[in-house]
Amino acid sequence: MNKLILDNLNYKITEKVPIWLMRQAGRYMKEYHIVKNKFNSFMEMCKNSDAVTEITLQPIKKFDFDAAIIFSDILLILDAIDINVEFIPGKGPVVENLEILKNLKLLSRVLNREKVKPCYEAIKNIKKELIDKPLIGFSAAPWTLATYYIEGNITKNLSRIKSFSYKNSKEMDFIIDLFSDLILQHLLNQIEAGVDLIQIFDTHSYQMDHYMHQNYSIRQVKKISKAVRKKYPNIPIIYYSKNFHFLDKEAYDYLNCLSLNSNISLKEQKKYFKGNICLQGNLDPYLLVEGGEYMVKEIKNILLEMKRNSFIFNLGHGILPQTPVENVFKLIEIVRSFKK
Ligand code: CP3
């Protein structure tokens, strides 16, 4: 087993820097489109275990990343409580959220097994093929899942969810707690199916005020991570966020790694946590589209900055569809040839 990622997640400083990329399987790869064209919808594809297995392994075969991430989507959980989710090209995800307040009590507390089973089956299949590398499982954080649920179609400033939570704090607490439970179920199921580590995506955490961030993000992620740790103490947990201004100094108590968006300085976070936590990130995905000397310079800056910290190279956010594959090859070559 290639243990570079797992070693860094256990706070070792390895000679080589491991690399994987968020959304490493996806639209920038022609192989992905070939599979996707066979399906009527993205969600249908996410519920086909053969397609999920194939797509998950595509970037490993092509680029030899140090880990695979199960191909799925954070919104699968909404689909699994029978809320309609559609991915409309050019518009992004649209979630059916009619009459939220009236129907809150009708929200399901358990995942519809038929809808999530293909994801777990794919994990088992991938683990049979991918014997030498770790497989990453994932989920959204409750706040980020709630943004899609309450907004329906995400507004630029998350104005709908913010307005909703200021006006209906009890209902908001109910939704967040319920989503936390569903997320925990989904993460534990993925671990039981065989993933080696998990990542929790809190992509929309930067739009909240201090109270919301503490209450709906940090507290919930802490609760979920502690529950995962209690059952599976050896499964490392990565938390992706765009907001580290109020992050708990004791985060290493329940997380192994923080994955940072490109707007956050690795140098500052390294100082703040005094090397007590593994960091992941944070090349700007736009630089990977650009390529050339600016990209090369920034990759080297990141590698030098993180030389003495446990560290996993990644982007600050998901890889963009227009990314040229040559730039991905170049990035990997630079990271692989760097010796601490
Ligand atoms: O990282 C991986 O390779 C695993 C696959 C993965 C997808 N989505 C596949 C996907 C992962 C980890 C996600 C997580 C996800 N999904 C997040 C959190 C991380 C992030 O990027 O912020 C969020 C916010 C979503 C919600 C989502 N799914 C959006 C906003 C969209 C549409 C806009 C976009 O970026 O394309 C999706 C669709 C989606 N999820 C695609 C893929 C490959 C594109 C679907 C297509 O082929 O048209």
C-alpha cells in the first residue's frame, strides 16, 4: 500500500509529498464524458456502481495520483431522503424544497438504502482493484448540505439560508441536526464498505457570521468527527473549508487534516496550529488552467513553504472543467520530483 497520504495524515513528515486533486475525476477528462454520455442524468450515473467504479479509477490510471476518491456527489444524501435533485447544465444543482417549513417533520431520518447502496457497492469493487492506494470517502458538512436544501438554487450571497436561519432558528437547528445524523450514517456506511479515510466538504462555510460558523459548522463537524473517531479511531478525517478565521485551535483533537481554499495562507495556518495538524491544499485551480511559469512558481512556493509540515498537495477547490491535462501531468511531475 502506498502510505504517503496516510503517513502525512498521521502527522509524519515524509520525504516525498503526496498528491491528489479534488474532483480529480470529471469533465476535464475525455474518458469521463464517454461514460457520462451513456446516462440520462448525472444523478442516475452516481447510482450506477459500474460507472462509479470506472470513473473513480480513470484518474488513477491516467495520472497515478496517490489516492482515489469515490466518485459521487454531496447531494446524493438529499436524493436518498427522496428530495428531488437535478443538475442543470449552466445552472448547477437545483433542489426541490417546496414548503420547507410545513414539511420539516416529514423529512426522513434514514437514508433510502436503494439509493445509496450503489455507492457502497462501488467502494467494495474499487477496493478489490485498487490494492496499492487508499480510497477516500466523503460527505458534505451539514451547513453546506443545508445551503443546497434551503436555497434550492444557490444565491450568490446565500441570502435565502441566512434569512431563513435568522428568522427560524429552531427549524434551522432541527435541519442541521437531522443532516448531521444523515451525514454520519453515510460516512460510517462508506467506512464499513472499505474507504481508508474521509473528507468532509464545507464549501459554503465562508458566507456565515461568527455565530452561524460556530454553531452550524464547527460544532457539527466536531460532533460528526468525534462520532466517527469513536467507532473507527484509525480512519483519518480531513475537513475542507473556506473559512478559517474562527477555527478551533484544538481542531487536531478531532480532525487529522485541514484542507484549505486558495484564499487562506498556508504559512499563517501552519503558524496558528504550530505544526499540530496536517494541512492540504491549496494551489488556485485557475493556475492549473493557466499553466506556464506562474503555475510552476506557485507550486514550488507551496512545496517549499510546507517542507517541514505534514502535508498533502491539492488544489484550493475542485479542478475546473477547462483544465488542460498537460498541466495536470506537469503539476504531478513537479510534486513528485521535489525532495524535502
Ligand atoms: O472529487 C471527486 O473527484 C469526487 C467527485 C465529486 C463530485 N462532487 C462530482 C461532481 C465530489 C467530491 C463532489 C463534491 C461536491 N459537489 C461539492 C463539494 C466540493 C466542491 O467542489 O465544492 C459540492 C459543493 C458539490 C455540488 C455540486 N455538484 C455542484 C455545485 C455541481 C455543479 C457545478 C459543478 O461544479 O459542476 C455538481 C456536479 C458535479 N459533481 C459534477 C461532478 C464531476 C459535474 C457533473 C457533470 O458532469 O456535469
